[in-house]
Amino acid sequence: MNQSVRAQFDVLKELVVVDEEIRKLDADLVKEREALEGTKQELERVREQIEVERHRYDDIEADRGARMQEARVLNSQLERSRDKLNRARNEKELQAVQRELEETRKLLRDVEDAVGKRALELEELKKSIIDHEEQEATMVARIGETEGAVSARLSEIQGLRDERAGVRAGIAKKLPTTTLRKYDQIRTRRNPAAAPLVLEGGRCKSCNMAIPPQMAQRIARIDVLEQCPSCNRFLFVDGPGSSPPASPSAPPNSPGAS
Ligand SMILES: [Zn+2]
């Protein structure tokens, strides 16, 4: 057994644990932020909808006003035509005025229909706006209630994460710089970045691939730090390793071991 390799194995084992803790805390931070963000975005959408509906309401109301004005004009036109009807001097004039009356009435009916339709549209829109305003109020209340709790949770998680990061730094500095650099590089793609060697069968515990027997034996004897040829993770031996049982030496931690 190589003592420096033994030490690196132990450090890697600790690093894997603390890195997993940090990864979970980071995921929690993201989740907490996203939950609040989601409600805020939903609120933004509802507010935009209300804005659009209010504009539409104003447009329709203006159009209804214009149509009502049109109806007033047509009504006074009718009035005038009726007067003319009374003053018609012959059949020809009478027929002409009657045609005029007919046409004006038809126009008036169309305009009044349009005014009625606009009134219905306004009613529908008003209901929709009220619905959306209620949704808005509910969301504002929900955000108000959760924002305090969420930011408290965020700073709690952040505190835990900072504490773990400190612990991690302490562990990481025990690794040779090149090993740590490589470990961090692996960690950008694989989690965890190191895996125990499964002594029975000589497999990588993370990717489950068989390690070439000679390499596996050297790792098992804690002679060398190697990466899994399949997933690139550092392989460590969790525990005393499989040094040949013939070795008469005492366990490394017992007093008296040199
Ligand atoms: Zn592997």
C-alpha cells in the first residue's frame, strides 16, 4: 500500500460526499428561486392581459359612441323624411320620399344592431377584466405571503452552502493540485467525480464497467490513483483495500504502526 495514495483515496471519498451535499443545496436554491419566479411571471402575464383588455374596451366603447352618433343623425334624417312625406305634392314625390324613408330605416337598423353588439362585447370584456383583476389580487397576495418565507429559506440554504463550501475547501487542499484540477474537470461533466472500486469483480461503482484486471488489482492494493477507463471518474478504495492477507503489518491507524 502506498500511503500517499491511501490519503488521496480518503480525501476523494470525503470530497464526493461534500460535493453531493453542495450539489443538492444548489438544486434547492434554484428550486426556491424558480417557484417565486414562476408566480411573478404568471402575474406579469395576467397584468399584460388586463392591459390589452382595457385598451380593447376603450376602442369598442369609442366605436359604440360613434355608432350612437350615427344613429342620432339617421333619426333626424328620418324626422325630415317624415316631414317631406306630409308635404309631398304628388304620387311621384311620395314614392321617392318613401324609398328614402325605407333606406334610412334600414341603415338605422344596422347601426342599432351594431350598437347592441358592441354593448354585449363590452359586457363580456368587463367580466373578463374583473376575473383577471381577481386573479391578479390573488397572485399579489400569494407572492407577498411567500416572498418573505422564500427569502428566509434562500438565505438559510445559502448559509448552509457557504458552510459546506468552506468544509470542501479544507478537504480539497489536501489533494495534490493536479489531482484536484482533474477532479474538478471531471465534475463539470460527471457527478460524482470519483467512484469506489467494487472489489468483487473489479468494477467502477458509478458506471458499472469492469476495470482491466491488472489496473483493478493495483487500485485494490492502494498502489495507484487511476481513472475509470470508461467514465473517467477517479477510482478509490473505500476501506482498507485488499492488500495480500499475508502482510503481517498492523492496521495503519493502530498505535505503534510506523
Ligand atoms: Zn466508471
